[in-house]
Amino acid sequence: MRLLSALKFDMLSLYRYRIVHTYLIIAIVYIFFLNMVPESISVTAEILVIFTDPVVLGFYFIGGVVLLEKSQNTFDSLFVTPFRIKEYIISKVCSFTLLTLAVCLIIIFLTTGFKINILPVLLGVILSAVFFTLFGFTLAIRTKTLNGYFIISALYSAIFFLPLLDYLNVFHTWLFYFIPSYSTLILIEGGFITLSKWKMLYAVVMLIIWISIAYIFANRSFYKSIILNIGSDKK
């Protein structure tokens, strides 16, 4: 019951912070762009657009929300209640994942009309949104300022975008298989091409592994940086 209440509050917060509005504006820009590109590169453009949605948007916006709540001392009052760390994290992840999924579905519907294999795309979007929200959450907890968060997140984003070199046939290396965004690309591309079962299984399992690791770090970081400092001056 607490988790559902927290999720409702977080969804309303995304609207109140104008994050929903920003997502919709970005979606409109993406849709306009995809309907303007030549048919010869439309599939590539669609894959890249869907790829950037969970990788970039949730990753950056979660940092802003967490840092805002830190600056407002929200945690001091929130965690003197029975509300638990995992409920807070899960609520944040679910709210951003639902928003990301909704935007992706809107983009797909208004550009391809769902004339694709939607299952691998949905798996890629959902699992990737969960991972990158958790990863951004961990970075935000460890960062003191929004500018600092944007700087450090930009460095990590560069790593996550490296698999695009493989997709665009610029550079190939087996090391890309260990970067979570490579699995994202595989699943999203699976909506437009025939994806072998082993490759789809690899991508899903790899993202689940990274989600598990990201959740452990998010939980520990929150406990050490926030919970242990509640009621003290060590912020």
C-alpha cells in the first residue's frame, strides 16, 4: 500500500516538475524528425531515437529529481516514517520507466503504426529504463550539485553510447557485449529484424544482471549518503 501511494506521488511529481511536459515535447520533435527522414534510413533513425529515450532521458531527469529532494530536505521527514529505502527506489524507477515506456509507445505508434515485432522493443525499453534510472539515481545520491551531476553523467553517457559505433559499422570489439546499452540496441533492433533466440536471451539476461548490480549500488549509496546522515549536519 505504501508503495502504491509512493508511486502515485512520484507520477504526480513528474507532472508537477514539468518532466512529463518535457518528455512529450521531445516525443513530438522525435516524431516530426522520423516522419521527415528518407525511407532508406528510416529504420536506423527509429532505432537510434528509441535507443536514446531510456538511455538519456531517464538517466538525466532522475538526477534532477533526487537532487531537488535532497536540497528540500525531503529525506529527513520521509525516512522517520516506516517508509523503506527499497520502496523509495522502486517507486522512482517505476515512475520513470512508465513514463519512458509511454513516450516510446507514442513514438512507435505515430511513426511505424506498430508494424514491427514489438516484444523485443518493449523488453529493451523497459529493462533499459530500469537500469539507467537506477544508475542515474546512484550518481545523483553521490553528487552534491546539479552541475556536478551533469558533468559526471556526461562522462558515463559517453561509455554507454560506444555500442553505437558497432551498430553503425564504425568500430567493432567484443568488449561492447559487456556494456548494458549494447543489449538495449540488440533488443530494439529486434523489432525491425529477425533476432535469434540466443541473442535475445543474452540481451535480456545481461540487462537483468546489470539491473541487479545497479540496484545493490543504489540501495547502499542511499543508505550511506542519506540514511546515516539524517538528523545530522553531515550533508
